[in-house]
Amino acid sequence: MPQFDYDLFVIGAGSGGVRASRVAAAFGARVAIAEHYRVGGTCVIRGCVPKKLLVYASHFHEDFEDASGYGWTVSGSSFSWPILIANKNREIARLEGIYSKLLENSKVTVHRGRASLIDTHTVKVGDRQVTADSILVATGGWPNLPKIPGIEHCITSNEAFELAVQPGRVLIVGGGYIAVEFAGIFRGLGSEVTVSYRGDQILRGFDEDVRAHLSREIGKKGIDIELRSNVRGVEKLPDGTLRATILNGQAERTIDCDAVMYATGRRPATKGLGLEEAGVRLDDDGGVVVDEYGRSSVPGIFAVGDVTNRIALTPVAIREGLGVATTLFGGGAPVRIDHNDVPSAVFSQPPVGTVGMTEAQAIASCDQVEIYQADFRPMKATLSGRDERTMMKLIVDAKSQRVLGAHMVGGDAPEIIQGIGIAVKAGLTKQQFDATVGIHPTAAEELVTMREKRSVSRAAT
Ligand code: NDP
């Protein structure tokens, strides 16, 4: 008789948890997974996937405008938020069904309900207790809201995906991925959008030129970005209007709007899981501290994805899930996940694609850095007349000539940088980029034809 009910019990059926359970089951392990909400997790249910659908929807407005320069007359266009949300919900339900079917076909037992640890080998789901040799925590993250007066009137991206009515005026608080992406969505769909960010420039941590370029471009679309500003409180007026008080330096003013959306980061979802009681070490944000193999401080308890508070990206969680399952049941050497040179994108409008080091990071790690940069009007904008510019930047170590980073703001940047990510990950040099023939006419050909450089030495900075 096996000592435990399962070989692996996974808590959380999101990207990381589902991948880990399927891979473990394919290795012959007896696997169960618990989910208290919907199978698919943040990415599928209220993150990447619905967000991208909304981004598509919001771009038509400009596409219709741009069409006229190409000889088209587009008349009578109108937009229905309820239709968009209903269609999006249908697609999400379809994907959720596919995820559930994948688990079923993999012979993974799904426990519906909130799971918590009783001890290092026992999990409680609802009123059931099950035992497992190993436990994988893959519970993701949850929006983090500061405690300001009136926060109960505000929404997060979770609710933004489900609003019954499109807000005409939206205040978005934060300057990260979610803030910038939703600013573009609401603006593209016709809402008035203000972004309130506490820092000097949006997208902290990204290359400075990316930040400045994107800020200019989204400003041109009529998004009001209030830098160095803090929302002090939100009041609900009798007619339902939300009045936010914003402190900008010494000046205080109010903004009236229909929705205040907080996009002020996400925290690992570890509350109530019984992890600390089981001896699992958490970091200051509540994230499960793990090593490069996903092992927590307690033998037999692992964690992957956003709950580990490392890189909160779906493809990273999927890799980590694969790694833990292969380490546990693959019968070979433990699998370590490489978190270097992870490409990422911000689905802003225009979008951002980035891989590798920023200029500042490169200067901090090399004596001499060469910067190749292009800023141009995309070809499509010639006939459309749209005032839009694309920015590309390669960061090269002067000594080895290795391309350390590639950054782009402009149409198709995520698609382009995904390809360039292979070259950066492979450690290719600028000469190897230059030896590659461009595809004409594309924006991406700039990345293999940039010849003018700017040199920056660490000593001079
Ligand atoms: P981010 O960490 O990207 O941004 C949070 C923003 O909120 C920052 O601008 C931060 O300011 C600000 N902020 C934090 N706390 C406060 C506060 N108390 N008051 C005012 N402002 C505050 O988080 P997001 O919520 O945008 O996204 C969470 C994560 O999800 C991302 O980091 C990313 O990993 C992932 N994600 C990825 C996407 C993609 O791949 N396209 C899309 C969406 C999310 P400051 O900079 O000063 O700290």
C-alpha cells in the first residue's frame, strides 16, 4: 500500500500548477490538484488572455481612422462594451474547459475548493483531508491595494474585466504593466483616462529610453499621465461619481470619474494556506522562498509561479512547474530554471518588447557599452498620417561585442522581440546581428541594420 494518497498534491490550477501536474502525471505519478475558483488561473481567467482580447478590441478605433488614408471610408462604426465582455467571457469559458479536459485526460484528480496545509504531508480541501508525498504551492498572486480612504469604491484589473458598463472616465493608479495596458484599453475604447503614478516616469525597471518613448506615445493618444502624484482618497458622490483627491507635489486637486482602478502591484497569495505553520519560509511580501529547483525551506514542499515572488510571468511559471515535476518524477538530474534573459512585453499601445539588460544595467556590469538606437516613423503611418514613432535599441558589451539587451516600443514589438530573444539568449554578437540580412520592408530589419553607435563607459557615468 502506498504511504500517501498521492505522490504530488498541487494547490492552484493556474499556468504553473496545471503544467506541473500534467507533466508529473505523464511520468506516472499519482497527482491531485486543488482549485477554489476557475481552472486556468490568473493568466487565462483574468490576466494575459482576456487582456489581450481587450487590447485587440481597443485598437479598432485607430484602425478605422487609419483606414481613410488608405482610401477606405468606414462609416457607422459603433462599439458595444457588453458584447465585447460577453464574447470575451465565452472564449475564457472555452479555454477553461480545455484546461479542465487536459487535467482529466492526464488522470489528474481535481479537488474543487480552497486547500490548506494541515502538516507537511496533509492537505485539507473543504472538509476532506488528503495526504501526499510532495506538495506544490502554485497559488499565484492577488492585487495589492494601499489603505486609503474610500479604497472600497475602487476596482482592480479583476473587476475591470467584468464591468457591466464601460466607464466614461477612468482614473488608473500605478505606473506598471497593468496600469499602462489598461490605460491603452480604456482609451482605445473611448474612455477619458488619467494615470496617476507616484514616480518620475512610468514602467520603473525598464530601459529609460523605453519609458520616455512610451510615455510620449501614450500621451499623444490623449492619456493624461500625472507623474509624482498620489491619490489621497476616493469619495463616492450621491450620483455615483467617484471623486479622487490627488496630491501632486504641494498641490491638491480632485478628479471626478466613473471608475478608479488600482494597478499597484500584486502580492503572492499565501494567506490562509497554513504554510508558515508548516515551517515554510515566506519573504516580506508573503512570497514562498524557494531555491532554483523550486524547493521551499521544508523538504517535500515546493512552489512555482507568482507565489514565489520572482518573475511574475506565465511562461516562467510554466517552466518552473515543468522543472519541479521533472525533478521529482523524471528520474534524472534535478532541473534548474534559468531566470536570465527572460523576454517580456507590455501590451500597451504601442506595445513594448524587451529582453536582456537595460542600458543602466549594462553600464553597471561592463566597463564600456555601445548603444545602437533607432527612432523612426513606421511605414504604415505615412499614408494614415498618424503621429506615431517606433523606437528600437540594442545594448552591446564593447569588449565582447555581445548583444546584452534589445528593446522596442512600436507595432508588433512583442512578436519581434520574441525572435530577437533567441539571439540574445544565445549570446550572439553585434557582428552576428549585422551578418543577418534584413527583411524589407519591415520595422524589424532595423535591428540588423543599425550601424551608428553611442559609446558609454562606466567611468564616465
Ligand atoms: P507592477 O509591479 O508592474 O507595477 C505596480 C505599480 O504600482 C508601480 O508603478 C508601483 O510604483 C505602483 N505602486 C505600488 N504600490 C503603490 C502604492 N502603495 N501607491 C501607489 N503606487 C504604488 O505591477 P502590476 O500590478 O502592473 O502587475 C503585476 C505583475 O504582473 C507585473 O509585475 C508583471 O510581472 C505581471 N504582468 C505582466 C504582464 C505582461 O507580461 N504583459 C501584464 C500584466 C501583469 P513604483 O514603480 O514606484 O514601485
